[in-house]
Amino acid sequence: MTLLTIENISKRYGPVQALKDISLEVQAGSRTAVVGPSGSGKTTLLRIIAGFEQADTGRVTLDGDVLADGPAAVPAHKRGIGIVSQDGALFPHLSVAENIGFGFEKGAADREKRIVDLLDLVELDRGMLARRPHQLSGGQQQRVALARALGRKPRLMLLDEPFSALDTGLRENMRKVVARVLQAAGITAVLVTHDQEEALSFADQVAVLREGRLIQAGSPQSLYLHPRDRETALFLGDAVLLPAIIRNGLADCALGRVVVEGNRQGKAEIMLRPEQIRVVADDGDRSYGGRVVEVEFGGAVCTVAVSLDDVALPPIRIKTSSVGLPSRGDLVRLDISGNAHVFER
């Protein structure tokens, strides 16, 4: 069932077209990530959903209720939407318990129980209830902010780059915690982020914005493996892009003959993800081999750059295991797993 519907939303700031005819559906109980480079319009879209900005044209509907129809809009505080921002926006003079319970009726008989239940839900120790925000780590502050937002029992949760200020390891852990909490509470969420890895790992649906337009939306797997264009492919991860000539489902390119999807014929550009390419020690079959020009050790996953024989292309960078890692100068063969993706015309 669709919970949030965005229809033909457009927004202009003077001469700048921030959003242009954005349409998107978010299913109930799901997590959608809106991604794009700086200036793509993702934060503007989030603010329009929240009610902090008014669209010039278009409609926003939540669970059948029209929240915005052009510039006519329901006020933000009446939308039943929770928001967690990048800095958490906790009240520094209030304790954790007071922050979580902010907005609860003070005389309510179950107020304290609700606060404790929310603290348990975001997996924080009850001994933290009396602490102030400055006595918490960044991750703990974000959990308190999430608990406070959940306390209002929102129909929809908006997450505005809530992990960007955290260290890398903590950021990954917080993503998992927040996803787990939202799923347990049955809350639909929309995350805005510039981090493609975060979007792919967190969301059920990813929407890519660029220059105020929705370029592509779908499951993380479909966007990663079947991006609409080369810009989307490169934004969502490392990609090997090669000119090719396609005949009957096979593409002739610098890596030899590769199986491709679809019915495209003739000249085209194909994409392989680096993890589809395996570096193999030279065994005399040099039909699509090259020479290792760079080795970047990264622990479990390393990067090897291979310059192809007699091809005027930049070296291909391949993700590989540290086991059996080749050395610079080695002659290697490149084996391909799976099909290559062909971009739309």
C-alpha cells in the first residue's frame, strides 16, 4: 500500500529551478533514500514533504490526506511527520528523559513508561535518562533524537543526513540501529543523503536526483546493476565503462566478447562493476589481458589497476581479494562474471 505520494512537484528560487516535476511513491512500512550530489534538490524535496517549504506546483499526499497542493499546504506541525536532522537538534538544557518526553502531556499517567519504552526501543541504557546531551556520544545523541521523534507516533519519519557527522564505523552501526528501530515500530521513512553506500544499504527504494529532476527510482539492486545513464552509474559506485559493438546479445569491447542484456544492436556504451572482473595470472592467453600498473592494498578488499594491451583507454581499476594479490608489472588476464549493462539511448 502506498503511504506517501509525490506528484509533479516543482520549486523555483528566483532563476534557479530547484525541483522540476518530481513524482515518487513510497510504500507503507518501507525505507526510501533520496540521493544526489549537492544542489540536486534532495533537501528541498524533504522540506516540502515536511511542510517547511511550499511547492510552486504539484501535490503531496500522505495516507490519503492532501498535505500540499501547489503553494496551499497543511502546516508542518499538523502533518504527523517526525524529523531527525543531521545534528539531532536536542535541547542542551534538558535531560535525555526530558528531550524524549518533550511534547508529551506532563500530567499523563503513562508518560514515564513511554519515555523508558522509547529508550529501550532505540537500544540505550536506562542509566542515561538523567544525562544531558553534552554527556552523550554523537551516536547516542542521534538515538535520543530518534526516540523523541518516535514519541510523537508519526505516520512518516524524515531523516535529513542523520549519520553524516558520525565517524565511519559508528555511521554504519547507526544505520543498522535506525533501520532496525524503524522496522520494529512499523514506521515508513524517507532518508536524504549524499552517501550512495548509505542509501544502497539502508533503503528498500532509492531515488536519484540530479539538477532538480528525478533521474531514476527503484530497488537498490536495480539501480546499481541497471543505471539509466553513465552519470547515475558513476554516482552509485565504481564502474568500468567501455565502448562496444553489440551483435545478437554479445558485445565486442576492449575486454573481449561480453554477454549483454537486452536487444540493443550496433555501437553502444556498456558498464561492468569492478567486482565482476577477476584478475587472473597470465597463462599465455593474452586475448584480453594487460599489465598491472598499480596495486592499492586495502585489507580484505584491494584495488588493482590494469593497463590493457594495445588499447587507448585509462587503466581499469578492479576490486579484488588480498589473497593472491598480483604485483606491479605482472602480466594478467581479466575474466568477466555475469552480464554487462547497456545504457539507454
